[in-house]
Amino acid sequence: MPVELDDEECELLDSVYLPSKYPLGSALPDFDPTIAVCERCLGIARRVIGAIAPLIS
């Protein structure tokens, strides 16, 4: 069962996750995340968790 994320959502998550996993400096060197950006990332994460939960329970 694929998780439906559009390209923009994947790029947003990559822009946060990859630099924080493999830091060469700040996790977000180009901008400081706003509450809206953080809430959007959390919303995407909740969708992913909701999609995979039935597969791992």
C-alpha cells in the first residue's frame, strides 16, 4: 500500500530530514521553520503513520 505524497511534500520532508540526519551545519541552513512549516511536516508524518499502521500492527 503506497503512501500518497506529492513531490512537494517529499521535497519538504527531504529538506528537513536529510540535513538533520547527515549534518554539515544547521539542519535548516536556508531558513528558520515557521509554525506553519512545522505543522505541515507533522501533518504529513501523521498521514504516513496512518497509512502504515495497519501494515505493522
